[in-house]
Amino acid sequence: TFSAIGNIEGQWAAAGNPLTSQSELMLVSCDSKDNSCGGGLMDNACEWIVKENSGKVYTEKSYPYVSENGGEEPACKPHGHGVGATIT
């Protein structure tokens, strides 16, 4: 999850876009193909972004990472976030 977001941030910047911190929480909370706080695969994360989130990656500023007590990840909040990158 974190590696997928880091990769997207780097590729987005390498393509000439501003380096923008993207939201890991978007994947931790919303990507049902991976294991939330337990980790996941970059392929699954990117596939979820493209197929389930229309290629949109939200900014860290608009969907900041928070840790819940007791190991529970926060509920997915899929709307109202600023898009910092798009992937296809």
C-alpha cells in the first residue's frame, strides 16, 4: 500500500507534474483487494485505483493518514477528496 503510493508519487513527478504527497489511507481504508493495515501488493493497489476509483489518487492533504486505536482501519470515505494524480 505505502510502496504503491510512493511509486505513483515518483512516476507522477517524473512525468513532469508537481511532486505531491498522495494518500495512503485511501488504499488502507478503501482497497478491498489488499489487507488494509496488514499490507498488500502494489499490483492489487494499482488495479483497485484504476478499476474501482477511476484512476484517481487522492492527495494526502485531502485524505490524511490516521491510525486508529486497536488496529482497526478507519472506514472508507470515497468522496470529497482532492485528486493529486491519475493513473491508467
